[in-house]
Amino acid sequence: MTADSAGTAGRAAGDPVVVRVDHGRCVGSGMCALAVPGSLVLGADGLAHPVRAPRPDGAPPVGEPLTAKLAEAVGFCPVEALALYSARDGRRIAHAE
């Protein structure tokens, strides 16, 4: 089990999660993209974007394993623009409240 600053206590490492970015809050500091470049990137608009974007059929993106590094990146966001959601049931599990 993990317990960390991103509020993922009780989640098993490797549980599939979906990263979402609140572009109304994101200021493009880039800390998240530097921490987990396989999960988040800075787009042409200067804001963070998940690497695993929604699928064309409108279905949610495929989840990625919850790692300590990903949880830390969510916790590092200076404006709390990042959130983790369970890929299994869609519930928010961390940040962007």
C-alpha cells in the first residue's frame, strides 16, 4: 500500500489510474512534466497535458500504473491542477478539489 502527499493512501502501487489536468488552474510550471515525462507533457499552449489522452470514441483514457513518482508529481503541482482518478471505477483519488 502507498501513503503519500498526493492523497493516495490505501491504494496499491500499480493500481491503474488516469491523470487529469484542470487547465483553469494549470500555470505551466512544468514540474509535473519533468518528474514524470511518460505521463505528463507541456503542450504548445504551455500547459500540462496527460500523455494518455481520451480515446477518439469518447471512452476514458486507458489507465496507467500508480507509481510513487506519479503520486509525487501530482503532489508537487503548485496550484493543485492535477488529479488522479481510478481507471477501474472513475473515482477521484487525489488532489484538484
